[in-house]
Amino acid sequence: MRLTDKPATGKPNLEVYSETLMELAGRDSDILVVTSDSRGSGKLIPFAEKFPGQIVEVGIAEQNLVGISAGLASCGKKVFATSPSCFLTARALEQIKNDVAYSDFPVNLVGISSGVSYGALGSTHHSLHDIAALRAINNIVIVVPADNYETRMAVKAAAASDKPFFLRFGKRPLPHLYGEEGHFEIGRANVITQGNDIAVVACGEAVAPAAGAAQLLYNEGVNVRVISMHTIKPLDRETLIRAASECRGMITVEEHSVYGGLGEACAGVLMEEGISVPFRRVGIPDEYTVTGSQQEIFNHYGISPGGLAGMIRSMLEVTASGGRG
């Protein structure tokens, strides 16, 4: 992306998820979708109409969703178990741990309407724990795509893999962050904008406001390196270490609790490598979340181009004075 360009807005990632599944299912009858009353919110109605024999509805029963999906995967089916992320990863955590990860069945767990996508429905429907919970479980790949391109490539990668996957999608239309020659590889982060002043490491729907902040600051002569860390597990240690070594500070941004998510994963790597750099985590703090739309909640916690630009300016001022960020 050229910093002076305003990226065009694409579709919600959920629509791209459904379209990619239809493309795959047309060539492979082993592709199955299992939902817990989520075909509407998951944008899967066109899939169900075109491939009625390749979708299973279990009702509002997330534990059954995961258990049935593991059973189908054990028979060679390529299963995409789709449910709101808040319910999928909380109600069915035991089944994810034992039936999928421990049993090593290649189930693709798809958490939809993640983070604060449900907005005013509040904490019961917000999914701010899912990455933290699944990071602690062995043998599961965690991918949080930032735009339509990453979503399409992540779904194809998950379908081709023989490992358990967790894919996390929000609801809103997202700007395109890549050109036609984008590169996507599981476990390999992508640098969206180049720069050595501050590195901003983000995932999912938090990448777009990070790119927006970089665009704002570019006009002030500040070059921000925005990294889309789409794969949270396994984390791309090489890209992270290089950024921490080459930039004056680092900020992580995520639509998740600051506990156990992307920020702590990055901090852990830097501590293990003995790299000391001004560092700040931006996400949802340990408090009762404010109520509002996703954008209003983002704005409240500084996950916006203006909010992040202000944090970057502050970190640069501190590092210029010789202090710590």
C-alpha cells in the first residue's frame, strides 16, 4: 500500500469466507460446514442453498458442534465448524481441547462476529478471551485475517492443512490492504507499510486503523512500520525481532483483551530474546467494557487512526528524550 493512497473498502470477511468455501466445495465434496444456528450470521445461506448436502445444522449447541465436527474429521471430511466466537471458544473449550487438538483431527474452528463485533449486545456477546484461551492449548493454529485477501488465503490454507485451525472473523466491511501481488503464508507476518520510527504490530480488524495511523503520520514525516501478524500461533518471531531491532519502539494493537492475546505473545518473544524496546499494548483493558457500536468501542480504547497516531507521537517524544515508552 502506498501511504498516500486511501485503500478501497472491500466486503465483510464473513462474506469472503462463505464465497471461498463455495469455491472449494464445488471442487471437493468432502468440504463440510457444521453450524450452531449460525448460517445467517455466518453469511452461509448461499452455501446452504447451493450445497444442501454439505452443511450440518446442530442448533444452539456448541459442544455438540465441535464434537460432531471432530467425528466427521476423523472420517476424512474437511470440516468448518462455524459459530459466534464468544460461544464457540467458551462453551466448547473442553471439546476443542480433547476432541480436536488432543485427538489431532483437522477441524477448522471458525469464530464469527469476534471481538466487539456485536457492539451494543455487550459483554455476553463480546469475544475478548478466545485467542488467550486457545493459545494455551497445544496443537492448534490461530489465524486472525486483516482483510478480504488474507481471509481468502487463510480459508484455503486451512482447507489444505491436516492440522486443527482457529479462524477469527469480524462483521464489518474492511479496506483492502494488499495489492494484486500480495503474499500470504501461515506463520509469516506481512509488512503493510515500511518504516523504522515505530513498529505497530496488529491483527484482524485492528490492522486497518493501524495503517490509517501510519498514513496520518507519513504526512508529518514519521515512518511507521505496520505489520499484519495474521498468524498468532505459530508467531512469526523473525519478523517481530527484526522490527524490534530496527525501530525505536513497538505498539501492539488487537481487538481482544490485553491479557493473553497478540501483545503478550509478542512481549514474550522479545523477553526470551533479550530485546529491550519501548513497548505498549493496545486492546481492551481489564474492566467492564463500555457499550456501543464496534467503532465507538474502538474509538474509546484508542483503536483508531487518530488514537494510535497520538500514542505513536507520545512514544517518539519519550524515546527522543532518552526515556522509556
